[in-house]
Amino acid sequence: MRLFGLLLLSLLATGQLFSQDITYTLDLSNSQHHELKISILFTELEGESLEIRMPNSSPGRYALHNFAKNVYEEQAFDGAGNEVELVRLTPFTWEMPVTNGKARFDYTIYGNHADGTYLGVDAKKLHMNMPATFAYGTGLEDRKINLVIPKKEGWSVATQLVKENETTYSAPNYYYFYDSPTMVGKIDWREWQVDGQTIQLAMMHEGTNQELDDYTEWVKKVVAEQQSIYGELPSFDYGRYTFLVAYNPWVDGDGMEHRNSTVCTSTGSLEKNASGLIGTISHEFFHAWNIERIRPKSLEPFDFDQANLSEALWFGEGFTSYFDDLSLTRAGIYSPEQYVNSLVGGLNYVLNSPSREFRGPIKMSYNATFVDAGTANDATNYSNNFVSYYSYGSVIGLGLDLTLRVEFNKTLDEYMRMVWEQYGKPEIPYTMENLEDVLAQLTNKNFAETFFKEQIQGSKIPDFDALFEEFGIKMSLQNPNSAYFANPKINDNNQVQSTVMRGTAFYEAGIEQGDKIISVNGTTINTTADLNREINAMEIGKTYAIEYEQLGEVKTGSFTAKQDPRIMLSYLSDDKLSKKIVKRRNEWLEIK
């Protein structure tokens, strides 16, 4: 977040860093009931009134969250502690008078959802994502923030905030404060140095010290591998990066990036789920470069009150998703065969999604407000018109990396390093034109223009069959000579339960979700097994009749059986490949 760096330098230069502080004090007396009491003291205020506002957005998330919904017992006080009038202006804002330059706002907030966005409070912990927890004074965004956390025996504090003393932690301004999740409780710590900077792993878990030690070695490998991609670690503010990790039954699964830290939560355990959990660690740490410092201009500055629209999430999230498992493979945590097999799900999801008829990666990114922890009471048609920019961008990143290696003897690693050097390291927000220009520098202008026009502005997908062949990977159909229905499910009443996908037999026949299947090709259908038997007996290219009930009316339709397009990948052994292909694959996956 570039704004923080500029503001910090400015504040240090002018000596304003330690004046006009805003102080938040926590009361944990009712934490067992998921309540946190918060008091905010404002000093050296100008004017006769102060507006207090609760944020609606959280860094790394693009939906609106209405955090004020869990705020209650609001009270306002003057500097002497006398209660004063508090007026509710909007669902998210209050107004109170200022007396002698001072004002105090107290409130209770409920939180029982510990993840990367919300607040979790109970007898074991404080899990605070700041926008979900703390109101702010409008017009005071550049002031230093102090957070006072009462000491509790056996508890410690994990955060990217600056530790002032045993109970007080600070941020230079609201922008940094809201980007600084804080975890408080019984935490196991692991810490090491990389090029003069401190990396911390702060974990709340139910496992053993040995399990944590083993996992720490994996995290170290992730840090080292991703450092090698960019050639260096970012210069972390205050020389420290912290993994805030909670693996226990009392959290909700998530991963969320921040400038000098990340939150990773799961109900899984180190004993049973470590190999899956490390994927989130890899993804979020890659964000320390890509999206925290290699930052799209459309997200600068991040708006904590409104939804944030960006065209670049296919790159910020999608390319990060490409590198997360690739990093684990190169680090020796996943085998090359495991990695190649893991690509299949994302490829089938993106390649076979009808949504690419409507949107390319940029427009998929625009939809983040509605799909990234967004909620809707009414039905949506996302199965047909949306594919995740995480998966979409990952598939594009895979295709681009393989293409660069085959056609230019270049790599996506080199491209990311160039974007880092030109935009991330100096913290200059980029545009789509900037990304295209860097690709042209790595390859040529014609290739870059064509790639962005066809695959980023448009929705063309590269020829993966041919690309994989150049890396000793065979791409073939999962189910040759099998008709494609996109795995329809029917319930005990023979009603279609899943969304009917465009391009499938049911869609062609006019069937919709909720319709009752009566017969296929003259055979009565009573169960999903009956339906699958009929599907398995179909001949590709042949037309079949189907009878169904829709909105109380019996209808008939027909469809032509089409080949199931889903693919599988086979990792071919070295002895079946040329030395050139083995060398290229080994360089891609860093097989020693």
C-alpha cells in the first residue's frame, strides 16, 4: 500500500508522528460472550462536532460488509467524562459534540467469525481485522493511532503494528492501522532472519511443537523460493513480516494478505492437513510482492467506506494463484506429478465454463464486489456467466509461462521480476498499459499486444494441448466417447438440483433447475443412477428425446449428445522424452 510509505516519510520529516494521537482502549470483560468493548479518545480536535464512522470494506476484500451491523451500546463523552448527545446520521455514522478539543466514543461490538475479514472474540482469543472492529473519526486519517490491549496471563500479541510498550501498539495513520490485523491469545512463536529482516510465524493451534517445527521448515522454504523469483524480499516496514496463523476448531477458514503480514485460518490441523494448509501460506506470502507492492492504480488508495473496483485481479490474485503451488513444487513440498495433477481441476473449470462467452479476465475482475464474500438473497446465474478471476488468472499465467519458455526462452518469473523492479519496488501503481509494456520489453510489441487483446481484453485460451507436449505432459480426454451433462444431480422427486449449464444437453433441451425429469430416450428416470445409466449408453452425435415437467407443465425436448470436454494430464517419464523437453520441464519445475 504505497500511501502508507509516503505518509510515514512525510510524518517523520515534520515531527507529526507523535502528536494528536487517537487512542483505542479495549475491555475484554465479556469476551466469553463474543463482546468487545472499545473506547476511543480523540484530542486536539478543531470544530464543534466530530463525525464517527464504521468502515464498510476491508483490505484484500472487494465486497461491502456493513461492519456497523454488530455495533451497539454507543455512548459519547466529553473530555471530563460527562455523557453528551450522540446523533445517528446514517447506518454507518454518528455525530457528537467536541468539548475543549476532546471527544470520547464508546461502543460494544459483537464478533464470532475469526477469519481474514471479520472479528472473532471469545475466551481463548481476540482475532481482530481492524475495519470490522474499529470505528474512526472522519478527517483524522493522518493521525497516529494507539491501541491499548490489556495484558492477560499467558497471552501475547501478534501484529504488524509497532509495539510501544507492554500494552500499547501503534500505527502512523488510519491507512496502516486498518491494514494491520491483530491476533491475541496463547500463541506459539517461531522466528528467523532473512537478509537482515525478521520473519515471524505466530500460531494458535492444537498440535505439538514438533508439528509446528516441521511446518516452520516448510514456511521457510516458501519464503526462500518466492524470494528467488523476485530476486529479493520486499523491504518490510519496521523490518518485520508476520504470519498470523490460527489452525483450530474455533475459527473460519480464510487467507488474507496485508502489507507486512498475513492472516491464515482453518479448522484443519497440522497433524492431518499441513500439506493443504501450506498452499494458503504460499499464496498469501506471494502477495507481499504482488498486490501489496506491485499494486494496481485502481486500488490506490483503498477506500474503506465503499466497494473497490479493479480490472487487475486476474493478475493480482490469478497470477499469484499460479505461483502458489508452483512455489511449493519447486521447494520440494509437492512432487512434480502432484503439481501437474493439481492443474486439472482449474483447467477444466476455466476451459469449459460458458462464462467466457460473456466476460474476459478484466470483466471477471470487475465482478469481485459481488462474489468475494459478497452476499445475495436473490438467485444468480454465476455458474453460467462468471468464472473466478483466481482460477482464470492462474490458467492464463500457466499458459503465458509455458509460451514464454517455448517461444522466447523466457519465463514468467522474469516478467514478474521486471514488473517488481519497475512498479513494485518503487511503489508506483500500475495500469493495464504498464503490464503490456513490460511484456513487450520481455518479448516484443506484437506478442504483447496480441496477448492482451486476445487473452486479457478478450477471452481466448492458449493451445494447452500443444504447450503441455513441449513439457512432457500428455493432455487427453477424461471420458472419451462419453456425453456431457456437467454432472446433473436430481433429488428424490426427480427434480434437477444443480444449475443447468449452457452448452450441455439439458440446456439444449430447455430444462432448468427445479424441473422434474420424467424420461430420457423413452426410459423412465427415478434416480440419479438411472439418469447416469442413460447418459453412459449414449452415442456422441446422436439426437435423443427427453420428457420433463416444468412449472407444472409436462414438456418434451431433444438434444444432441456431445463429447465430454473435460481433460486429464499425464506426467510422462523422462525416458519417454527428448533431452530438450526434459531440460525444459526441469527448468520450469526446478527439478534438480
